[in-house]
Amino acid sequence: MIFHPSLDYGIADGYYDLVDGLVGDVYKQASLIQRLAEHTGVAHYQEDLEEMDELSEMRTELMERVTGRSNRAC
């Protein structure tokens, strides 16, 4: 069976890269939301998202699941 995108880990434009790119894009969207509080000296919320441990753990868990399912399918 052949999957498109490829489920093999490390393949450019594969399923892992697709999901990782989508999650990364969600983080990047936070850079488009201007911060209302100007006294913080930070223009947007992207840094806040990247520093949140809970979000980082969820991202890691998601990518582990992607890897696990990909390995199971191959």
C-alpha cells in the first residue's frame, strides 16, 4: 500500500512534516495578534505560546502519536 503523503519518518513533505507544519502554523498565527498591553514591550503573543509548558507537552504528545500511527501503518 502506498500513502500520500508518505508515512515514513524523515521523508521530506511526508505526513510527519505536514502535521508538524500545521502545528507550527498555529503558533505563528499568534504573531498576528497584536498585544493590547504596550507596557510589556512585546508586540504579539507568539512568544507566550512557545513558552507555555502545557502546549509544548501537547505538541510533543501529538507528534509522538503521529509517529506511532505512522509506524503501525507501515
